[in-house]
Amino acid sequence: MRPVEVEIDGNRYTGSYRVVAGSVIVYFASETRFTTYGLTRPEVMARWLLTDLCRKVEARKRKHASS
């Protein structure tokens, strides 16, 4: 597993990813997301997937906080 990091709205998030048979698998906060990477470098796809996961987790936190 390799670390991957993104910054969203001034907050830094760190997850991990691995490359398996043409796919990138990203792990963050008990969430997993994967995609094929084709001609795009796996590191780029890992950052994109981590960004998506972070937004999903943060939206869930906001929803629970307002309930």
C-alpha cells in the first residue's frame, strides 16, 4: 500500500492506495473506492478517488451533525 494525500478547503486528508491488475484501489476512513487507470498515472487516479471519498465522508459527518 502507498500513501496518498489531498488538500480540500484547507484540510489535509491522507489515505492509502494500491495498484492491482490495471485498477487503483483507494482506502480512507473505512471506505473503499476503485477504478481502472488506463493511460492516466495511478497516483493521479488515487488522488481523484481520495478526493471523492473525503467529500463523501465529510458530507456524511455534516448530515449526522445536523440531525
